[in-house]
Amino acid sequence: METKNVITITEFCQHYNIPEQFIITLNEYELVEIATENNTPCIYVTEIQTIEKLIRFHFELDINIEGIHAISNLLNKVERLQKDVKALHNKLTFYESGT
């Protein structure tokens, strides 16, 4: 059985009741990647969770695309910093244990 890795933008937008232009704009701001399958614009299934978050920012919190772009960049930086802190904490714990 073949797993479907993409969903058409049309299907996605119909399901979430949002305009297709929103996804295209997210792509223009490099917040999501659009794939083309059989000459049809699609999004990767792995990006659905991110897109759902961006939909909430825009349609529920009324944040414009520029604001979403800034927020997304800041959240990505925070996530990277949290990973760095965790890695440093693990190293410190290792060296403190004396092993």
C-alpha cells in the first residue's frame, strides 16, 4: 500500500474552509513549501501541523502575514535554543557524573 505524502491545496483549503491564496502567500513568505504533483499544487502532509498553527494565527488571532512570518521565525529560534540548552544540560550532567 502506497502512503500519500502530499495533499492538494484545493483539498486542504476546502477541508479547512480557507482561501487557496492563503497557502500560496505562506509559500511566498517561505513559511511552507508547495510541491507540484501532476501539475497540481500540493502541500506535504508533514507540514499540516505547521499550517494549522499559521491558520490559527491568521484567522483566529487576526495576525497579518508579516506578523506570522516574524512570530514563526521567533518560535523557530526559541525551539533551536531549547534544543541547545537541553544538549548542554545533558553534557553537563555527563561530566558532573564523573563518567
